[in-house]
Amino acid sequence: MEAAYRLAPRRPVEAMGRALIVVGGAFALIVVFLAAGLVLARNPLPLPVLLAAGIGLVATLFLALARYNAAVALGVLLLAAVRLEPAPADIVFAVAIATALATGRFGLERVPLSVTLLVSLFLSLNLLAAVEVIDAARAMQFFAITLYLGIFGLWLTGYVRSVRRARLVLVAYLVGAVVSAALACLALFTPLPGREAFVTGPRAQGLFKDPNVFGPFLVPAALLLMEETVKPRLLRLRLPTKLLFIGLLAAGVLFSFSRAAWLNLAVGTAVLLLVLALRRGGGRRAMTLFVVLLLAAAALFAAVSATSSSGFLRERASLQVYDAQRFGTQVSGIDIATHYPLGIGPGQFERVSELSAHNTYVRALAEEGVLGMLVLLGLMLATLGFAARSVALGRDTYGVGSAALLAAWCGILANSMFIDTLHWRHLWLLAALIWAGAAAARYPSRYLG
């Protein structure tokens, strides 16, 4: 009886929540499309590209209406391509979210209340800080992406509510990551047609505009595959196939030559091994994974030697001349916060500094003030707490390994000290999977459709 009472819908609250979702979601979509129009006005595209984009938008709308899950899978798959903003995945997800709003599939009941409040408060502080903006167009574009990603994270949390949907998201993400890693590595060392699209100089970047984003994008995929290798749940793959994919992802991270991505993978792998070792009967699994990682490291060492990349690898692993400039820029971000307690507004850091913040928390401190930074940090740590609690309770996100999710989130937190990660699409995807896992225990099996 008590369980039934907890699960019974509360009509007034539910109606108010749905109304707020519809209004807020509609506002978010309007802002996103206005920002997209602003970007196109500043950087006009050729007519054939615009026509192709229009056809693609209409096709995506029909797909979302006819095959909603297929549209979501397409969006997750396209997360591997973020060369421009809005990215192709953003358009697909915007259509999927609009479809969810129109058909009543968007609800906040599955999102932890603390997450909803923190995301809403951070977005509100972005608007409050906008009174100090220098470049209004840049502020609108930057805030539109932040707003869209916040809504995206909340929507995806509610979407992942069954094993079937969790598998769909996981498979689409892994396919995008593995294919992207394979193409980037091939383009780096072979005369692959169109190789310039996947590399920048001696660094792999896939279809991202920066190798420092490409490398970290592959890390959660590698960690999820690692846990699936020692404890299969969702993937119907043979062991040799999983090992091959892990090797490709690790190679992509290595050849992105991103030191922050290496740190991300190292932290994530260490946390994953530790969690597996501490679980009951997990010593053998941890040792199995450790042997797999040793074999992968040996294969990567051989690849580095065979491709004569060892010299550039040593150069990237050492301190760079611009590191001091980056740390100086972060100090200036702290100084900005002392003069502007409410922040200088979204996307304005580069307008007052020659370099980007290269630190998510410093960017938030400068752009949204002390309160904004504390709210964002609170969201990050709350997500860490949800991930750790799922690990402690032995609870997965409908089959997506909780150990890998915790490990990947720890890696991103470390990565965020050296790179602006706020607009990383896979950060919000990973957060949504953690939030969905935190809420899963409250819902019985009748919600597994």
C-alpha cells in the first residue's frame, strides 16, 4: 500500500510540472533556433548545404514522429561529429525533444529533484550574469547551447527507463566512438581519402574541431566496454571483438595526443579497477581486466614504435611553453570574479582574455560568479554522489555498468580542471545515465517498456 501511494501520480503537481516543462522546453527550443540563425547569419552556408540541412531537418522530424527510438539512436550516434555548433546531433535531439514535448513523453518525475533544481538555478544565474555581457551575440549563442544541453540532460534521464532503451543508447554511443577512433587512426597513418577531415597535423581529432575533445569522447566508451568485458550485460559481442574495440578506443585516445585525455583515461581506469577489486568476488575480474589492459598497452607501445610517433609522444608528455600562459589565464579568471561577483555573462571569458579558461570551474567562476561556480560544482559533486551510491548498492542503470559510469565521471571531473567541458555533449549523456540509475530504484518493472 505504501509503495502504491508513493507511485501514485499527484495530479496538481504533475500538471504544474508538465506545464513548466512545455513552457520551458518551448522557450529553450526558440532560443536554440534563434542562436542557430545568428550563427548562420554570421557564417552563411552555401545554398546546397542549406538545402541539405533543410531536407535533413524535415526527414528527422518524420523519423521522430514515426520511429522515436530510432531518432534518439541517430542523435547519440551523431555525437561523434561536433565540428560546428549547432552540431548534427543537436538538430536531431532538438527535434526529438520537441516531439517528446508535443506527445507528452517529456517528464521530470524520473530526474532527481536536486538535479532539476541545480540545473535550473545554474541556467538562471547565466541569465542574471548576462547584464554584464560585452558581446551580446556571443552570450546568446553560448547560453543557448548551455540551455539546450541542460534540457537535453533532463530529457535523456527520463528517456532511459528500460533495458531496451539503455542498450540502444549504449550501442549507438559505442558505434559512434569506435568508428570515429578507427577512421581517425587510419587517417593518421594511411593515405585514407579525405583524411584531412579526421586529423590535425600529427594528432587524431575525428569529426571534432579539437583533439582535446575527441580523445575524452572516447574514454567513457572504453570504460563501459571494459566493464562489459568482465561482466557482460547488454552487449552481444564476442570477447575478441570487445578487446579489438577497446584497443581501437585506447589508440584513439593515445593518438589524440591530449594530455588531459590521457589523464581522463588513467583516472577512469584506476577507479574502475578499484571498484571491481572491492566488489565481492571481484578480484578475479579486476585481475582479468588488468591483464587485458597490459596487453592493450603492449599493443599500443608497438603501434607507437611502428609509426615513429615516440618522439612526438615524449614532446606532448612534457610541459609545454603555453602551460604557464594557461595557468596565468586561470588566475585572471579568479581576478575577474573579484570585480564582477555576479559574473561577466555566458561566453564572455574569451572577450576579456586572449586565451580560453581551460578550466570548467574557473570559466563558471568568471562568467556566472561565485554562486554560479558553486552551483555547477554542486551539480558535478551531486552526480558523483549518485554514481558512488549506485556502485555501493550494486545498482546499474538498466544494465549500463555503475562502476564504469563512476569511473568515467571521475575522469571527466579531472579533465575539467584542464579543459572547458561544460559544452561536451557526452558529459551530459554520461550525467543523464547516472541520474537515470539513481532514479531507477523508485520505479517497478511495469515501467520497463
